[in-house]
Amino acid sequence: MFVAVSQTICSALSPLREASATARIMLVAAAAKRWDVDARCCHACEGEVIHTATWRKLSYGELAAEAACIKVLENVALKRLGTIARMPA
């Protein structure tokens, strides 16, 4: 038996990781711009961007339109594979 899905995910892992990292950076940048803070003071976690100093939060959905207007970056830093959060089963 041949399982095409597992092969597709394996072959697409790098592009998917790059797209995810780019989206995360753009969402953080959008939140930082809205809050008028440095993006280095914010982080993405479980569908939200959090301003570490004040614990203000915005969901990815609230930031999507603003993030879409940000210039797409190239060569973004990727998380190490062992640190990537997994969705609960």
C-alpha cells in the first residue's frame, strides 16, 4: 500500500516551515506596529501575539489584514525542529 500524504508532508516540510516563520514574523510586526512598540518585545504563542512587558494580546485573526500589508521577508530564521509546538491529538 502507498500512502501519498506522508510523502507530501515530508517533501513540503521546508517550504511549510518557511511560510509559517514568515507569517509569524509578519503577525508580530503588525502587533508591534499597532501597539507602537519594538517587535523584539513581542512573541507569538498559541494563535496570539503577546507584548511581553504588558501582556497585551491580539489574535492572529485580529492581525491578519494588517500583517498582509507588510512586505514579505526572505530568509527568515526558523525554529529548531525540536522546539516546534505540536497540536494536541
